[in-house]
Amino acid sequence: MPDDARARQRTGTGLGLLLALVLAAVLLTALPDDGEREGGAACRPHSVAAWSADGDLTGEFARYGDDPSRTDDWTGGDGTHSVRLPDGRLLWLFSDTYLGQVHAPPNPYGESSTWRDTAAPLVRNAAVVMRDGRLERTLAAPLFPDPVPNQWRWPVAARVEPRSPGADEQVVRVLLWVRTAGQAPWIYGVPTATEVATLSLPELRVESVVKVLDQQLVPDPSRRVLFGTTLVEEGGWTYVFGGDDGQAASRPASRAYVARVPEGRLAEPGAWRYWDGSRWAGPGARPGAVLGDGRRKGVGSAFSVARVRGTYVLFTMAAGTEGLTTVTSYWACSPVGPWHGPTRDFSPALPPGGQVAAYNPQTHPELSVDGRLVLSYDVNWLETTGAAAQLSRNVSLYRPRFVTLRVAPTR
């Protein structure tokens, strides 16, 4: 073979190899990492096999909220999230929270139940510290001040991580939802941004707040995505789930989204990667929904994801009218899906009185033992008109309740 022919052959082989490597790199970028793909050996369909009320945890929040010895502490709240601290304490985070004092019965409404004054202070967020299963104190509230007038911060999921990758010092990172006051149907505020707050350890002092995703330029508020309703740690990544307000009244039918961040970098906006429907994309990318068709399948704006024996299990309120009382679940072999379900539903207990709704089911892995998950759900008066009076006359309407779940393979 002539020398120039051999040279052309070598060049052609080299170009073919180069193109193959480039194609492989593109595919690796577009596909989920190994261990995230559908059909892993450890992944099987899962659903709730059994559940029971957790009276101890529910009772502990009732005891603490009813304690009249302090006048500036938590008496009720929603948006229940928790995180285990390195010294064993448990930090409970709440969104809208009543402070003040609860009074013993009889109450001025003619009922034999504990009650709070209608002038009791309401703050946009609060944190309560638990040690050895007993609630001890409420941190100065609000823990996270309003960014500007008519905006507020709701804390959602949190985790303890290194201050920076590889560092020995640890801090608490708290995801925050920023909402702006709006008109109906945005009675719970217009979605505005996702932030990350850093809390010092062990003092739990707010050191900084960083905006990681600003949604103000998305013209349609129903398509704005807020991240942090739940976190899952896996393989050196923190998977951060979020949702939109596809239905502003918070009925399930909204869509779920997911981002991921390397361990120790939650407070770095540039480290976030968003699943856009086909690959992990950097800041500026439009997240693509991983679950939700706007009708039968979907999530409430607050839902939870847990990893159970190699399977991701998502808990949310059921779609339609059942979403006021019923929790359902989906499962997947990857944070990005495909998500299967909904599967078996269950309806946890609600306070008596009729117009009461359940919402925001959240798992608490740090309390889960022997393969059983602890899940909280919030309760509230269903109608916004007169809600403040109802929450004053019956304080149990605005406190978390807990159940213990056994989640098992379905086949």
C-alpha cells in the first residue's frame, strides 16, 4: 500500500475514533448516571403496605404547643420539615407559625378545647429544637426575615453538609421559598425564587442567604418552579425536588421537577444542575417536569421523596377531591423517572369538625427505623373565609400529625 494511502487510512481511523468518543461523551451527558437508570437490580415497584397513627409524635407537638409556661414560642404551624443535627438534636422547620400562648378550656367560643387569642402573633417561619424526642425551645422568630416588604420566606427541606467540599466543619443548609403577596387565585403568594440559607453549628445562627434560582422573569406564575420541597442524598449528590403551582389553590395536578448539586455546594448557584427532560443542564436552563400530566397524575406543590431499598418513592396528596384527605404515592428507579403510579392510597386521621383538609405529606428519614417511614402531614381549615377564627377556637387544626408507614415491594 502506498505511503499516502496508509496515511489516509490512519487519518480516517483517527477521525472515526474521535467522532466515537465525542458521541459517547454526548450520550453520557444526556443520560442519567449509572445507578439512576430504569431497571436497576435493587429497584422494584413499591407502595404503602400498612400504616398506623404515630400518637407519640403527634402528642409531643400538642404538649409543647399547649405549654403555658412561655409566651413567645410555637403553638402551631404548617410546612413541617426536619433535619438531624450532628449532636443528635432534631431541628424542626415551619412556614406560617402562630406564637404566643394557648389557653386552657373552656374557651370563649363555648367549646371544651384549648384556644388561642385571635391577636396571637403569626410569623412567616419558625424553628423548634427537639432533643431525645422532646421539644425544648423555639428559636427567635421569624428565623428568616422577609427579603423586602410584601415578600416572605418559607423554609422547606434542609440538610447538614460540609461548609465547602471536603471541609471538616459542617453547617446546616436550609432551602427557602420566596413568595410575593398577590391577588386571587394566588392567595398563598406568587412563586418568586428559591434561596439557600446557611446556619452555623451548633448555634443555629443564620450566616447568609443566597438566591439560587430567580423565577421573576417567568411571565406565567403557574410555570414558575420552586425547589426544595424534599431532598434525597445519593452517590455524592443531593437531589433537590421542586414543583410548580399549576393549580394556584394547591390541589394536586401540579408538576414535579428535580435538580442535583454536589455534596457541600448547595449554597453555590453555579453548582446546580437541572433536569431539562433529557439531560442535566446548568444555571439558566428551563427545568423539565419529571411527573405530572395536569389531570390524573401530579403532585401538590409540597410533596416528599424517600429512597427505599433502591427505589425512589414519592408521597403526595391524591389528585381531585380526594386530595383533601388522601395520600398517594409513586415509585421510580431514578430521580428523573419515569415515575409509576399512583399506587395504593391511604387516608390519615383528621380532627373532627368537617371543613378540614390534609396537605404537605413529608417523610422524616432521621426518625425512621426498622424499615418503617415516619411521615407528617399538616391540617388546616379548608375555607379561607373565617379560617383565623377556626384556628383560634381549636388549636389542633394547625399542628402536624404523624403516621408510620411500611413501604413494601408490590411484586
